Amino acid sequence: EVQLVESGGGLVKPGGSLRLSCAASGFTFSNYSMNWVRQAPGKGLEWVSFISDSSGYIYYAASVKGRFTISRDNAMNSLYLQMNSLRAEDSAVYYCARDSPYCSSASRSTTCYDYWGQGTLVTVSS
Amino acid sequence: DIQMTQSPSSLSASVGDRITITCRASQSISRYLNWYQQKPGRAPRLLIYDASSLQSGVPSRFSGSGSGTDFTLTISSLQPEDVATYYCQQSYSSRPFGQGTKVEIK
């Protein structure tokens, strides 16, 4: 059974840093591209970042570029999101999501997401 | 950036009704359009990909259609467990998601 389990969320002050993790199991993690998608309280979904299976391609939403860093450790079946210079508007539930091998895409940075974790809440507040 | 606009933003229908949600792209995205269901407090779930392909395990009452700029998600017979927010998402370029459509039971 495919499982994605996020951790590392919490309360952080504006300007602070946080590192999110996503532990994957039930599939060959190294064969799949992965993403972070966030959802502010009561709001819609926002794609944050993409990393290809071997980390050769990495993309970010404009809203986080230069502040967030996505990475992965295929030996540990883990995905990470290092978040620096956090702002109030970064407050959200952060989901890790697996790229589907079936849906088509016209852009390497966006496809569809067939498995999602349960999310981890990040709150940026003084 | 391509803008995705869903309508309506919310709807209320009776059990057994046929409902349709529309998603419009600001430019042609061919058939690079996917649909998700998100129940309260839960992660999103992929329902439809490539405009009309049903994701494995999704009930057949869900269907998708469209191409170019106009797409629809149809629930042929609304069930109580379908109460959720539905999002369209384009896999053509960045900033992919629509703003969501909240579906409730009347």
C-alpha cells in the first residue's frame, strides 16, 4: 500500500526556518517524481515545488522561489522541504504528493498527483 | 500564467441528482486537465486525469469531458459521500489549480 507521511510542521516566527519531511513506503520511491502542495486555512490548493526522480529537475512556485529548497534521499525513501525566511502567508497544510505515471503533461513541472500524504500544518506567527 | 476558473463556486443538490462542475482555462490546454475531490479535513484524491480518464478505484458515477478551454466534471447520481470540494488542475504549465467548487447535499 502506498503511504506518504509528512512531519516537521509547527509554529514558527516570521523570518524563521522549518524543514518538512515526507516518508514514502509501498512503492519504489526512486522511480517517481514528487511534489509539495500547500493549502492555506480555508483556501484552495497551491503547488509549491517539484523534484524529479533523480533530482535532476527541480521547480518552484514563484511565491517560494529563493526561500524554499526541495530535496530527496532515495536511499531513505524520503522527500524534504527546507523553508527559510518564512512569512505569515506561508501558513498552510503542506502535502507531499506523488506524480502519477499515467496522466499526461505538457510541462515537466506539473502533472497529476495520484497519492497524497495526510499533510503537516505550518503556522507562521509571532 | 494560465488561469483556471471553476463554476459554480458552490452548489447544493439532492441525493440522486446529476450535477456538473465546469472548469475554464484562460487559454487552450488540450486535454491536460485533471479533477480532484477533497473531503473536509482530508487530503485531495485524484478522480479524473487527462480530462476523461477515470482513476483506478473511483466510482463510475464520476465522469469528465472537454478539451481546449472548457471542461466538465459530472456526478451522475449524487451520493451523501460525495460531499466535498472539487478542484480542477491543469497539467500544462505552472500554477495549476482552480479555486474549487464546494458540493453539499440539499
